[in-house]
Amino acid sequence: MDIQGKTAFIAGATSGLGLGVARHFAERGANVVLVGRRRELAEKLAGELGDNALGLGADITDPDQVAAAVTATRDRFGTIDVNVNTAGYQTAVPLTTADGTPTDLAQFSRMVDTNLVGTFNVMSQAAAVMLTNEPDDGERLIASW
């Protein structure tokens, strides 16, 4: 896939796989949008990647924050050609406590909201932009965490 000049919107780009993808795409001439919960870190990492990188802070479970990040991407680069979703986390959530009390669902719900709902939120908003692009060799949506 030739990504020279394409714009990649990467959720979860401030560490791990997402940061690796951002670096890989930037090295190959793509415009790279690093989206993460920590805006300052996203901006710092984007600065390290050069002028064709933009760092944005957003909680992917919040549709308004994702919409703002998508708008900032369009304002800067015009569109989104590739969407990579690596935001997420994993933690052990036992079914019960040691004494047999059912576990509070708050931690499990937060993980599901981030890993599933958040990913869907980003993909749906990115896809809406990508559908307005001129057809070429196809657009890409990638989800992994």
C-alpha cells in the first residue's frame, strides 16, 4: 500500500502498536494524526515525527471529542485515508471477590467502553469522512488492541 501523502488517523497512537504504526507511516511520507487520551504526549510525539504529524487529545468513548479530533484532522490535512485503531487496554476482572461477593462492573464496563464502543465510535466517524474521498485504490480501516 502506497501511503505517501495519505492521511492516517491513529487512535491509541501515544504508545505501543499505535505509536509504532505512526512512526512507520510517517517514515513513508504519510500525514499522521496521533490521537491519545494525553494531549500533551500526543503533541510531543507528533512534534518528533515532523511537520506532517498532528497530535490530538481525545477520549475515544466520547463522540464529541472524537468528532473534534476528526474535524481538526480535516482542517489540517483535508481528509482521512487510513484509520488505525489501537486504543484500548486489558485488565483482569474477576467474577467475584475472594469472599464470593460479585465484582463491581465499573472496571469491566470501562474496559468494554474503551475497547469496543470507543473503537466503533472512531471507526464510524472516520468512515463517514472516508466515504467522501475520491475513489482510488481503496480506503483502510484497521482495528487492533
